[in-house]
Amino acid sequence: MTDEQKQFEELEQRLHGRKTEYDTITVPDAAVQQSVQTGIRQAARRRKSRVRWYMSSISAAAIILLFTGCIRVSPAFASFVEQWPGMEDIVSMIRQDKGLQMAIDQSLLQKVGITDEHDGASVTIDGIITDESRMVIFYTMKGMKDLQKGEYDIDLLDGNGDHLPVAFSYFSPGETSDKSIYENYIDVIFTDEASPPDELSVVFKPRDKARSGEWKVTLPVDKNLTKGMKKVLPVNQTLTVDGQRIEVKQATLYPTRLVLDVTFDPKNTKKVFGLSDLQLVDEQGRAWRTDTSTGEDERSIYFESMYFSIPKKLTLQGSGLSGLDKDELEFSLNLESGRITGGPSTIKFMGSKVVGKDRILEFSVPDINGGFTLAFTEIKDEAGKTYEVPTSSWRTEDGDSSGITTVHSTVENGAKIKGLLQMKLSTYPMKIKAPFSLEIPLDN
């Protein structure tokens, strides 16, 4: 066995060791609470400013458990892992993104290694990989107080100190084998209004206002690594799913992801929240998965990239859609009687409680089962005042086969609301089975 082969074998053994650790994780009852925090303020959405999604630490563990499997690494990817000890903790997640791994294989990773350290704690930006559509920022946190319990907000700023008008997601720190060190990444989506900045500042600050201090790392962004690496594939075909017309306009290939642009016909009878079990399948049966989408009737759906391995044939497949009839999106709720007028027949009001300045509304809805949850675009009281609902959370009980999920929706600054509320749904867990497929033309 050569030294190089021995190095790869040792790395794979360590990765499988990490997998074993995740397989034996005991999840405490409190951690079973799954939270979806959109972090999207309605005003911010209107001015197309910052958009964020957060995942709890238990969600991160669940994703790792879901995607860990037979781990094989390429020489370039092995070199990437070896340069930053401890990155094995998240290799399983990165490894499952075929496009991201191939981009790293093509030496598109920009090494950074810049640290901000004070008060015995530090944040290091280890490296970034970016193109016109996406940026992935790898970072390490060390010495933060109660790191495994703490929650940190992240701001992304341009060279002028302004917030980047982007969507980005990251994990709140969870418990690690070394409780003083935490490694992960920030996943950034560039929309039509934004592009990678020449200079980027990443700011970490405790969400707990009682804790002081922030960590800021400023770095140049080497956009030349992926300059001109964009391929547009016209599609211009109409897909019909459960009677709803969807125009598939084009697919745009970037090194880090594929963006599929679609338009939902405004004459559709349903508000389509998303297409279920969506994937792109090539001639070899390989599936390229999707992770998220942005937009309303005009929507961009993001898939793993096959930029460096363009197939001969590509088919868009799905099992149906999640959506509601448009006349069911709005309903009224009488807080005193608990009566709901309008809306989907499957939603039930279970009560409310006041927590600080907020009011938490409790509903029962069909089993979320990994799909869309209950969320609102707005809530209005009898005086016409609008309230934001930035957070929805739900709890899944072991062995619960009722097909019902209880959702808690937090009405920000809604402690004093009363009487009749007008509510408008943005998403709802209603799945419709209607399998479909559509061939995506490729220009090889």
C-alpha cells in the first residue's frame, strides 16, 4: 500500500468513526422541538433585503444522520479535509452535495484562514467557494462561552459595510466532541439583485443580548476562480401537475448549483407552495436533488450542480405538489370563541398564550411529515393593524400515528391582540399526489 492510499484509508476510517458517533446520539426531549425560523420580516421581504433561514442543532444532527453512508473521497476533496482538522464533522453533509464536491475537486475553493480573536474566543473563516449564484463560507468557532448551548446571529456585509441583499442559511452551534470548537458553513444564495462582493465581512454576534462582543472577519473575494463559468440551457416547456400549469423556462448551470427557473400560471386555481420529491435524473439513474427555492409565481429552484459532469439526458421528476385552493388561503379567527371561518377544513385552533410581548397561537394541522409547515404572510386585528409571524414550530412525538401535527405560531408583539383576526396563509402542509416528469434538453 502506498503512502497516498494509506492516507485516504485513514481518512475514510475517521469519517466512518464520526458516523458511528452520530448513530449513537441520544436526543433529549427538549431537542425534539423542531423550529422553522424564517427570519423574514415582511418589510424586509418587500424591499428585497436580507433573508435568512435557521436550523436548530438537532436538525443538523438529523441531516447528518440522514445523509451519512458509504463515504468515498477524491484526492482533491481529501486534501481539502486534511488542511482543516476537525472538518470531518461536516464532511458527510458536504460529501452528499455532488456539485459542491466537484467544484472543490476543480480547485475552485479559495483558502482564507483569517481569524478575529478576543476575550479568549475566536472565529476563523477557513475558506469560501463562490460563483454568480451561490457562496459557501467555511468557518470555525473556538472558545465561545457555552458554545453547545449558544445561538449566534450572522451578518454578511459588503465592502461599504452594507448588508448583502441575499438569502443565507446556517446551523446554530450544537454539541461537539470538543465543546470549545465548532466548525460549519454558511450557504448563501445570490438573487437577481445581488452578486458576490469584492470584499466580504462576516460578523458573528450572540443572539442573547446579555452577552457582549462580536467577531468580524473581513476578506477579499476572488471572483476570478469562477468568472465566466455559467451555462444557460433553454427549456420553454409547460408542465401540468394536478391541473396546475407550470412553465419551465430555463436551467442555468453554475459550478456550485443548477438553477431551474419556473413560472406558475396566475390563472391556476391553486396556490402552489412547492413540487414534491423533486429531482433531476440523468441517463445513468443518478439523482440530483434540490434543497430550496425562492420566489412566488416566478420561482427559482436550486439543485446540485452537474457542471463538471454534464449528462447526456436529464429528466425532471416529482410525485406531485403541495398547495391549496386560492380561496382557502385566507380565514378569520375569533380569539375568544376559537372559531375559524374560511380557510382549509383541516386546520383547527387549539388556543393561545402570551409569552413576554408575543402571543403564541396553537393550531392542529395535517401531519407535516417533512413537507411544508403552517406559516402566515400576515395577521391583522380588528383595527387593521398588521402583525408579523416570524416563527413557527412543531413537535413530533415518537410513535404518533394520528396524522396530526401541532404547530405553534408566534405573533410578534401580539400580546395584547384580541377579538377577530384576519389571517393569510403563506404555506400549509397539504400534499397532492400527481406524479410527473419532463425531459430537460441539453446542449452538449
